[in-house]
Amino acid sequence: MAEISEATILRQAKELAQQAGNEREYEFRQPLALGSKIPLKPILDEAGRQTYLARAREQLTQEKGDA
């Protein structure tokens, strides 16, 4: 059975964090137009990032086992 790549696990962890309403890390983006609301989302600390990595790894392993 082939291993799940770290890139796949990281991508899945980012998706899980976004679905929960969190940002995995701070990203610099283009400024918003004047009068726009700033979307404020919590940014995860190291423990939070590790939690989502573990969840993603577990989820992908289960999906792979079901296939």
C-alpha cells in the first residue's frame, strides 16, 4: 500500500481548518476596497495546526482503507 504524501495531508488540513472557520496561517493579501468588511478569522497556533494535520492524516488513511 502506497504512503499518503505530506503535501496531500497538508492540503487536506488546510481545507479542514477553513471549513471550521480558521486560518491556518496569516497570508498577505491585496487591500480591500474602502468600506468593505474585514473578514476576521482566528489564526491557528502550532498546537492547532498539529491537530488539523492529525485529523487530515486520519481522514485520508480511513478513505484509503475504504477504497
